[in-house]
Amino acid sequence: MSDWPYVRGGLVAVALLVTAALVAWGIQAAVWEDPGFEKTLRCLVNEKGATVSTPRDPIAGSAELGALATVVETNGVTVSVAASETSAERVAAAYRSIGGDLGERLEVRGRTVYLWERPPSPTQRQTVYDCVY
């Protein structure tokens, strides 16, 4: 008796499992939404007591995950959350193309871009850094 029918059956079963796993991964990737911006927004409002608004800034609005404006210790800041570090650099480059050298007022940390009204203090920075996910 030959073992080939069992080998072929096993290979077909493995191929079906791999296909099912790839389909499931594709579906999950298509419907998953990054919670980073929503968590940042909730943290600033609920934990830091900040008043948050939607910025009227078209550059901030170009960040894929969202943008918000708030005031931390009398210093206004626009926070833009991009989908990737490359997208965050694109947002920062757009700010530089309009504002020139913004110095300490413009910060890029990972996929988050901060544009401050004036150079931030360490405590102002830490307040928003605490709420980035």
C-alpha cells in the first residue's frame, strides 16, 4: 500500500489552512482602525483636563489619523497624528515650507507632529507626550 494518498491529503490540508490564515489576516488588516488618535484625545480631555478643538489648519487636517488643537499652560499646540513616521515627516515638511525654520515650535515624535505657538517648556511637552499612543 502506498503512502502517497495520505501525503497528498496532508499537503492539501496544509494549503487550505495557510489560505484561510492569509484571508483572515487580509480581512483583519482591512477593517482594523488605529486607536492612537482617539486615545490621545480621550487622555487630554479626561486625564489632563484640556479643552480640545478641531484645528482650522489644512496641514494638520492632512494627517491621516486626525488632528486636534489645545492649550497647555497658556501655550497653544496643534497635534497631528499621521499613519506612519513618513507621513509625519511630510506634515512637518509642509509646515516648514510655509513657516520656514520653526525651531523648537515644531516637533516630530514618531508619527505625531506638534506645532506650538511658542517654544514649549519641558512640562508643557510632557503633558502632551503623556497622552500619545
